[in-house]
Amino acid sequence: MVGFGYCHVAISPMRAEASDRAEIVSQLLFGEPIEILEIHEQWRKIRSYIDNYEGWIDEKHLTPLREKAFFRWIDSVTTEHQLIRRLQTPLGPMRITR
């Protein structure tokens, strides 16, 4: 594992290979936490923290987080019933709902 982060765009295609021409195997939505497994040029092989899907995402769609910040954010959500999360982004604080 290389690191952690989250998707900072509305929808990001997760591809089978590190290429824009590769098959889309899943999608990430804004605010979804991920683990970064590999780096290849501008591509990041990731694992979705929510459903464990793996695939390749363009680095422009991700914001990296330090491990401590990542787990502090994950730990702050104590149940699946919590509907609102707050993220600190380069554009300022944002709220996501589930």
C-alpha cells in the first residue's frame, strides 16, 4: 500500500487498467475514501474503502490524505446511519450526505 485519499470529483470512473481506453469496472463518488495500492504515471491503483473494489483512477480525481487523518475521518463515522460527513478540501469545507 502506498497511501490513502478520497475522490474529490462528482463521479470518477474506475478502470481495469491504467489507461483511458480501459474498461470501466466501477465508479467512485465524491467523498469516497480509498487506499492507494500502486502508482503508474498519472494513474493510481486504488481499493475503495466502502466496497473493496479495486481499479485504476486518474490522479486528478483524488486528494491524498495522511494515514492519521484518513483513519480519524473514518473513525468519526461510528455507524452507517450517520447521514452527513464533513471534508476539508482545498476549496474549503464541504459536506457529503449518504
